[in-house]
Amino acid sequence: MDWMPSERLGTILYHSRIKIQQMNKNITSTLVHIIESVYGSNHLGESKLFATEHISNTKIKVADKTKMIDTIRVINSKQKLDQYLTNCLLKFEGLGIK
């Protein structure tokens, strides 16, 4: 899968928020908060640490949480980390590829 331009990602994050708000809940996915913070950083190590710490404190199923954290630990580029977190968001929003 090719890297997604930041404009496209911004559109996805915006629509994710809209979708959640349309369910009559004024909440934003924890993954959206994580992605916004990670995208704001240029440092891979700090981004990985932030993501793993916040994912470990979520209500995501333990099996999914463990898989996400293990995958993040072996990612070796900021671009791949951003892409992985975006794909996780899409999966949890029901928009992922099977």
C-alpha cells in the first residue's frame, strides 16, 4: 500500500470524528488522539513511546492491544508508524481492508 498524503489523512480523521459524533456520542476515538500527537512529532522513538503508552491504557481488546504494541515496537521508520496507526484507525472504524 502506498503512503497516504497528509491531506487524505486529514479527511479520514475528520470523517472519523463525524461518524462517531453521529452516533449521538460526543467522543473521539483514542486512536485519533494518538495519531494527531504522533503526526505532530518528527521523532520516531518519542512517537513509538507515546503510542504504546496510550494504547496500553485504552479499552481496546487485550489481544488487539498486544498485537498493536508488538507491531509498533518493530517499526523502524516514522512513515511506517504513521501508516500503521492510520490503518489501525480504519480497521476499528470498520473501514479496513479484509
